[in-house]
Amino acid sequence: MLHLFAALLAAAPLAQCLIHGATPPLPVPPRLSAGDGARLHAQSGVVLPPLDTLYTFDQLIDHNNPSLGTFQQRYWSTWEYYKPGGVIILTTPGETNADGYTGYLTNDTINGQIAQAHNGATIVLEHRFYGLSNPLPDLSVESLRLHTIQQAIDDLEYFAKNVKLPFPGGDQVGPDKAPWVLVGGSYAGALTAFTNVNKPGLFAASYASSAVVESITDFWAYFEPIRQHMPQNCSLDVQAAIARLDSILTGKNQTAIDALKASFGMGDIVHLDDFAGALKTNLYIWQELGPGDGASVFYDFCDAMEVVDGVNAGPNGRGGEHALAGWGNYWTSYEYADVCGLSDAETCWGTYNANDSFWTSTEVDNAERSWSWIVCNEMGFFQESAPISHPTVVSRLLNISYDERTCQQYFPTAFPLPTAPQVERTNLAYEGWNLHTKHLYFGNGQLDPWLYATVSSPFTYVPDTPEQSIGLSAGGFHCSDLITSYGVADASVLAVQEKGLAAITRYLAEWRPAN
């Protein structure tokens, strides 16, 4: 099976979201590279090393058994705004290779804004088992047993307490001597919150954007913000098209089934749930959006169903038959070739061949495999159809068993039988929606498909307090508040950013060095 979204990633470098066959998209914050140009120190004018200068840190392989030794954990850093006594801002992009995230060292992001306001240095740290920061030489099940949320939290603590940062005085800025700020978005935002729960007081302040703090196995609500906030006629037509698709796929008319698959250029795909699962592709593009992205591939998809001879459909759309035909035309004209190239549909979308190297490869720098280990063990987030009584924009052929099967195919020795992720254990350990801690700010967006796993979820109520402050932007998508330009594009995102910066300032004012 191919890496299905390589073409989309290449086309959208500011909004990385790695999506693959049957497992959920990786909820990574937007990718933002600042290039390799050198910068000047803001106060002294000294020429600084290029932002893409790579550093390494001797991180413990296993925090429960330090005798196993260390591995080289990669990081990038700059002290453009730093003055003695200033803050240290640490972030990890989470479940991806961190190469190319140097934008998070600059004031193009909230990280750099904090540094600029508080005379700080910024750090991007690669997460264990992603990129080239591997404790062990492969991604076998035996190796991945050291790939846990708790080990990642312990990495952050050990790094903060032991790193010698590459600038004058950088060996005297541990969290007992200087205030540290932890920033993260999406899974890394959840990791930021979890660290605050698990290591209270380690960081003077924390900023968590689109933080998926509540682990959920059947995360059908991923599609709710998309269903609710895409153009109304498009939403109704996607629902109608899916209803028509399901009526055909669950019927007994093989000729109609074959004709439907052929209309999407996927006549050779074997399993009907793989066919239905492929069509989630168009909805996943919503996660790539940010404020001001109205002219995007997602809206081209809607136009394919709604626009006829230059005339847009009314608010109720054009109906399921027309919508499904328009979807098929769009898919065969644009989507299929972008994702699959010249590969046949079964090679591209089929998920039932457990011997495919997509499932069996244990080579390092395979974010899909590393993230799937966390999904299958600790966090869930399988994105399925809505409950039967609720409108759905995803085929009802897609359910928990479809995704739990892929856990077996990735990790057959760990999951010899279908096993649900241990989300209750994760929520108990790190408090999920029930977390209440100090010096933590949450920034969320109303249009974010991950909203229902955050503290702003309509499924829960988490109060906005001075100690644990929450900002919710009406125009915010996934991690929008991390990106400075998105605040320029949308006033509601700017308000969330400003509220977060004020909260961080308030929290830093309360920090005192040890002793």
C-alpha cells in the first residue's frame, strides 16, 4: 500500500498532516520552515548560527532503566532574542520527523512571540521514535515498547534538566535557574498538558494548541466540525451521496456495485470497506485549512458537486445521485492520480494484505508506524461513521473493527487478537477532560476537526480559569493559533493568541528560581 498523501503534503508545506491507508491522520501542527539563513542577535548584533543547525542531546533510552544508556535525540535552537534571565521555550512537533520545523524557532509562531516578549531562546526537540531520534535501531514491537507517552514526558524533563544549550551561559539555564515554557500543538499539545499533570512545576508556563487531551477509541466526532462548518449545500450533498453509496454497497446488485466502483476509477479494489474508506480522503483535507484558505482543494471538491454551468446549487444542494456522480468525476479527474499515481486501486487503497511491506517494515523514520503504535495502545482516535441516529459524512461500512484490524497487521505479535486501545488508562493517568492544573493555557479553534477531543469539546465542560486558561476562536482551524500570520488573517485567532500571551506573561511573573 502506498503512502497515500505524499502528493498532498508536497502541495501544502505549511499544513502537514500525514494521512495513511486505514489509520487516522497524524494530528501534527503545521509545518513551518524558516530556511537556513543566519540571523543576528537582537541585542548585540552577533551573527548567530543558521536556524537549521543540528544539535544532539544524550537522552536516556529507558527512563525506568538508565543502565541501558543513551541515544542521540536531535534538536534545533536559536537565541536570537535571549538575554540572561530570559525564558527558554521548548516545543516538539510531535509525531513526525522534526527536520523542517525551524519556523517554530522564530516569531512567525507563538513560540517566537513568547521569546521576543520575554528575552527568550527557542528549541525544537524531535520526539523519540520519530525522524532520526530513535532509542533503538528499528521500529520492531520489541523496540516500540519504549515508545510511550510517559517515556516522552520523561524525555522532556530529562532534556530540560540536563541539556547544555549552544549559547553563552546555556549550561546554566535549567528549570531551577531559568523559567521554561513548554509549547505544543495537537498530540504535542496533549503532551504539553500531560506533562503539566505528570510533572507539576517543571515548566513555569505551558501553551497547548488544539491539544487532544481526551483519548477516544471511536472518534467519529472528528468529522462533526467538518460536517457543520463546510458550505451547507456541500454538507447536505456529501451526506446524501454517502447514503446513496451505502445503499448500493450493502445491496445485492453486484452490477450496481461494480458500476459504482468503476465510476471512481477503483473497479479493481477488492474490499468494499477499503473503497468506502478511500473517500474519507476528501474530508481529511479540511484539517489542512487555516484562516483565509477559502480558495482551497477542499472547496474545489465541493464545487465539483455543487456547480453546474457556472451556477452554484442552492442551500439544500443537488441531491445524492448528482452529488455522488460529481464526486466520482472529481475523484477520477484529480484525486486518484494525485494520491496513487499510476498504481492500481488495490495497491493504493487495499488494507487486507498483512504481508505488504507497508505493514511489516520496521525501518526507522516511519512516522505512520510510530504513530500507529500510540494509537493502537494508548490514544485510539479511530475515525469512523457517526452513530446510526446521527447524520454522517462517512460510510457506515467503516467501524471500529476496520481500524482495530490494522493494529493487528502492523503489530501482530503485540495484538494477536483485535484489542481496543487502553484509552481509559490514558485518561486516568493524565486526567483527560478532567485535568486541572496550574500555569497552562489552551488555544482551540471552532473549525478544528479535533475539537471534540480538546477541553473545548461540546461533549464536556472545562472551565476557563486564571490558572488554566482557555481561548476558543470562531475562525480557528487545527493549531491555527500557533501561526502568527493566521492571527493577522482572522481576528478571532488573534484574540486567542493575545489571550495566550497574556496568560504566559501572568504565569511567568509567578515563577521563582529554586532556593
